[in-house]
Amino acid sequence: ASLAAGHHFEIRVGKGSRDADGNSIRATYRFYSRSALKAAAPAANTASNYRPVYSMPPPSGSAGSYALSLINASRAAYGFAPLRLDAALSGVAQAHATDQVVNNYFSHNSLNGMTPEDRMRVAGISFTHSGENQCYDYGSVTSAIAWCHSVMMAEPYPGQWNHIANILDPNFTRVGFGYAVKSNGEVIMTWDFAG
């Protein structure tokens, strides 16, 4: 795909964004295309060699319970009802975190183009509202969960479409949590929300 000619584009990387080394970054790029821009060459992991991970058991109770306790403490502080940890959503979140580690990428969308909502539907999960948070950090799983949660809760609220909005969304009733650890110690975490 290419970008249309004669259009203005703006790309923003904002508060809470991190580079591959974990450093905080902020940037705004503005440009105007005079002719159609060609898409970048596909990455080494393309649909032809992509092996998606669709289903996994949820992570051990302690990591999921800890993630849930942080979410519910934050929701209580803002006057929102607690969420319950959902095994089916946790299986979807676990599969997506593992898929990203196995196939070396970091994105809400799977390499085959599936969105978080697509993955939930494939797993037979019903919902009227959904959202997904993702984060990564190094260290123990517990410290990574705590750091990511604190970064997400530091985002602007309300009125933003961001991580804190998912954590505090009154339309959500349940959450799933999954994580996978790369060989370099990077912990990839996925939270899937539904209501």
C-alpha cells in the first residue's frame, strides 16, 4: 500500500512511548506527499512464514491475580466497579504475548492482520466493548507488571484513547492477562478487556 499524493500527514509518538532500549521518547513528524509514497519493504516475518499462536492456557494465577489487583485498586480509587479475571480472555492475551515473542514483533495486530477483537471472536468470547493494553519491560514479571501499570496510570485522563482509559473504562467487566519472556529477559505483557 502507498500513501496518497497531495496529503498532509502527522505522526506523533507521545507520553509513555519507549524506544527498543526502553528509553522514553516523544516526537512529532509532519510531512506532505507530492507523489504517492511506497510502503516499506515487508519485514522478515511475513504472512508466508508467520506461524500464529491462537490458543494458550492462561498464565499462572499469581501474575494474573497481581495484574488484576493493580487494576482493581486503580478502579476503586476512581469509583469504578472491579473487574474479574476471565480465563478465556487470559488465554487470548497469553496467546498474543507468546505469539509476539515467538515471531519477534510488538503490536496490537497479529502479523496475519488480526486485531484484538478478531482474536477474541475466534476464541468465542462475546463482548459489546473491548480494548487491549500492551507493554514491555525487563526484570521479574511482577516488577514489569508494576512498572507498566504505573506508566499507564500516569497517562492523561479522561478524554484520551489510551491505556488508562482501558483500565478505568466503566463499560468493561472483565480482563485477561498474559505474558511471555524473551531470551534477553524482556517481558511482553498483554491485557485484554471486555464488557
